[in-house]
Amino acid sequence: MFKTKTYALILESQGFFKKALEIYKELNSTKDIQRLSKKREVKEVNILKLKEFENINSNTRYEFEKYLKEIKWI
């Protein structure tokens, strides 16, 4: 398997922070390591919880933003 920055970004977007961080370290991508290390201070993203907000609308937007703040994503 090729370990590229693009692959690491895909892993990161899917919530696989640990694997993404390993790739960034192998690539010596200091900026990405620092950025992701800050994100890893929060809980791993619960993909199933995010699925609850799949069809976001004006009624569910508040709950979605509240959840993102809880996990310190925003």
C-alpha cells in the first residue's frame, strides 16, 4: 500500500486519526502532525453519531453544531 498525504487525508476525514498520524510521521509532514495532534486531543469521531445528522436541515443544524462543539471539532 502506498502511504501518501492524500491517503492520510482520506483516513483523517473518515476519523482514523491514529493511522493518518502514522503516515504523516513517515512522510515527515510536520505541519500536518501538529494539526492532527491537536485534533487527537478530542475523542475519536463517532461515525455512527454523525450518521444521525446525514440529512441536516434547519431543525437539526443546532444539534449538529452542538455535537461538533462537544467533540471540539469546531
